[in-house]
Amino acid sequence: MEVRAILRNVRTSPQKAALVADMIRGKNVNKAVNILQFSPKKSAAIFQKLLKSAIANAEENHKALDVDDLVVTKVTVNQGATWKRNMPRARGMATTIRKRTSHLMVALEEKS
């Protein structure tokens, strides 16, 4: 049985979040939380909260699942909406700054 947690419109670029997603994909839940705890990346703290939410979903909604046997099976990072801002430049011009957002999803399954 698959347990998921989804977080949308996170204020981090998908490219940077994908680096953190690759670190925890396929790992045991306890090991993944430990990896995220000591990672210096901004996305690691976001993924840690999301992973703890997925664990809480497994405990609350699926009482039969054993939390110690859960494994991170799927981690997806998709591109969200892009905020566009203008920055003044020389000679009265402006440059567009793109502030990217991400949609994050973590799926857990019980391995026996």
C-alpha cells in the first residue's frame, strides 16, 4: 500500500530540489530522515517536513503499516508557477527575473 504526501508551490527551483530528491529516493525512512537532517541544502528542510508528514499519514490512516519498514519509493519534483519580477537596468530598460516554484511529492511503501 502506497502512502503519499504532496506539497505544492514551494519557493525553490525544481533543479535544486531534484538534487535533494535524488539523495533520499529508495532509502529506508529512518535513513532518509537522517540524511535530510544533516544536509546543508534549503530543500532538505522542506523535504524533511514532507517526509515526516508522509510518515504521519501512514501511522494515522493506515494503522497496519509498520513505520520502521517504510521505504521511500517515489520522490517527484515538478515545475510549479513562475513568479515574474522586473529589475531596473541601464538606460531605462528592465530585465525579467524568474522566481521558480516547485511541486513536491513523496511516496512511501512497506517492504517486508
